[in-house]
Amino acid sequence: MNPSNTAAPADTASLQALDSAHHLHPFTDHAALARHGARVITRADNIYIWDSEGEKILDAMSGLWCVNAGYGRRELADAAYAQMMTLPFYNSFFQTTNVPALQLASKLAALAPRSGEHAFEHVFFTSSGSEANDTNVRLVRRYWDLLGQPQRKVIISRHNAYHGSTLAGASLSGMSAMHAQGDLPIPHIAHIGQPYFFEHARAGESEHDFGLRAARWLEEKILELGADRVAAFIAEPVQGAGGVIIPPASYWPEIQRIVDRHGILLISDEVICAFGRLGHWFAYEKFGYRPDLITFAKGVTSGYIPLGGVLVGGRVAQVLIERGGEFSHGYTYSGHPVACAVALANIELLQREDLVERVRHDVGPYLAERFAELQQHPLVGQAQSCGFVASLLLVRHKAPLHAFDPALAVGMICRRHCFKNGLIMRAVGDRMIIAPPLVMTRAQIDEMMALIRRCLDATRDELQHTGLLD
């Protein structure tokens, strides 16, 4: 265990006051936060975190979908320290490189499954998934300019998708709350419906048929806009921040057929889904499609240090390299040597401990088995999992499924009970979602499931007591 885990509780009130006075949080109502103060997290080990009051909490969200290797991994801290003492920083501008960056680019190229012109031999590094998706916009439009088709600028995304919070990333995202602020989306971004069976399926429609119909929303949008104007389609293999929306098996093959037919680029945003989260190094392998660009971040370093990037397939890379001249785009921290060194150590750790394979063949199936049992709970209308992401839908009635009034914010009621009971579980509307560290054992899955049931029971009891549930 990390020695810091023996530290005494901190002065929470002073820390909260300092936070309120100076710290603007992401995606936060600061007036509301000031009324009760932020929960101060002070230390972590394995799958657990501790707050300033000394309370132990099971982190079923891996921080923010990212701590794949778990907390307290000395190998990653040692890699950062060794690189800082050797070369703490140098840029990748001006025809220079550094050893960790080139080694990591080579390693990522070797990990990505290969398929003809869709082989991934090149990597463009950023510091986050948001920056990587901004890079995708630049790459895609530069690609079509070089091919003499500058009118191909439109990138199609999905409603309720999440692709970052920069101007371009937030525009690609399909979050209405984000678009309501800052005159978003920017021009030449379009959206189609998400493949969410519970929300969009017709009466009596099978999941297979719905998956085909949802995929064909892409073709309808391409034809509406004009195929000669569409540059790319971007999508998450499984929508994460949108509530862990797992598409039907028929969805991705039909998407591949459509992009092939119209000759547009396919971007797989795997910021959440890569590096073992779905039991594969990259999730497109699981779903059997062939992207041209892959966005990555989060799990590449297990969140220990910021790093993101884009894996660039041969179709795009060949045009950029052979015809493009200077690509006028980049970041100070592109290929940061310390971040790349930590990523290399993280990938080595994932390989040494067979964490990706464990998710695919052992703990992933076990999580699916245990999570499906929640379907029996009176509040749960749907319980789904894919690898090491899972979600359950809270409903007012189960037969037939009848949702709660969104104004009741039942998901946030459940989330409050989770916090009270030592569990981090995220609420997206009335969908409760998890994405645990990949190091989680079967015994720890059992521990987590007991906590989830306790929180569901507490939520049901509160709803019944307040008259919001029969």
C-alpha cells in the first residue's frame, strides 16, 4: 500500500474554503458547490480513494474512465521521475524528437490491429482527447484539401456523444447543454441520433433491426447534406459520457458499409474505450469496423499524467506525408517525453499483468454476470455491460418500462446515496454508470455489487418515503 494512505484526516473546512475562493471546476454549478463545499480527495490506492475526512470510497469510475491500472502504481511514478531527471521536456517542433515519443509511437502502431490501408503506422500526440479531436478536424479537412475536394468539410457526429469540450470538441459532441453556451456547434458540424434502443426503438422492433435503422440515419444525413460535402463520421464505439450506450451488434457493420459506399473517413473516438476498457487494446477490433483515425487519451497513461493523440491510418497519412508539405498544427506538449515515458511503462504494466485479456476472458464476463442480476431490482429497468463499462436504467415501473419524470433527478438522488455509502457511481440522467479500474478482482466486483444494491435500496426507500414511488 502507498505509505501516504496512513495520513491523518485533513482540515476539510479550510480546504473547502480555499477551493471555493480560487478554484473553478469543470462542468460545475459553482453557486451550488459553494453551499456545501467540494469533497476533498487526498489519497488513493488500488481501486480505492480516501477523502479529507478519512472516508474510504470504492472508485467504480476509475477517476474519470482513466485509471485502468489502478492507483498507487510505483512503476508509473518511477518512470516519470527517471524521465524528468533525464529529459524533463523538449518540443517536437523544428525537426526534433525524443526517445520516449518515438518509442511510444512505434509501440502504439504495433498494438493497433492491421488491415490494409487501415494499418496505423503514424501517431500525432496531444495532451488530451479534446485536443486530439481538434486535431482530427484539422487532419480531415487538410486531407480533403490535398485531394482537391475542399468542399468536403462537414463532419457528422451523434446526439448525446461526447468528444471533448474545446470549441471543436464541444461542437463534435452532441450535448445540448454544451451547445447552449458559446454559439455552438461551429459551422460544418452535423449530428444524427444515437443508437439507444430504449429511447428510439419502435414498438415490436428487434435490436437487430433497430441497429440497422439507427446506422442508416447516417446515410440519410449524408444524402441530405450532399455526399460531396461530407468529410467524415466520428463516433465512440460505446458512448461513455452519454450514459454507456451500447449499440446493437448490427450497428457498426452497417456504419462501415455506409462510409465505404460514400467514401468518407471514419473516426473512432476511443478516449474511453481503448487500452483494455472493452477487453481489447482498441475497441474497433471488438466491433469489427475499420477506422481511418483513432482518438486516444485517458487509459494510455492510466490517467497518471496528461497524454492524448490520434492514430493516423495509412489512407490519411500517405496523403499528408506525400502531398501535404508542412502541416501547420501542433502543441507545445505534443510528444512530451515524461508523458510518453509514463505511457510506455503503463502499457508494459498492462501487458505484464494481462489486464486486457483478463477483462476479455475473466473479470469482464464476471462483471457482466453480476451486473445482469441488478435487472431483478424494482428500480432497474435495464442493466447492460460491455467489458469494464456498465450502466443501469432507473425506472418508475418495469412492466411496461416507464421512466421517471426527468425533473425529479432520480439519478442524482441515487448518486447522493452512493457517495454516502462509499461508492463512486456516475449519474447520467437516470442512467447510473460504472467504469472500474481493470485491476479489480472478482472479490472486489462482489464488494462493488453489494454497495450498488445498498444504494439502490436506499434510493427506493427515499422515493417511497417522499411519495415519488408507489
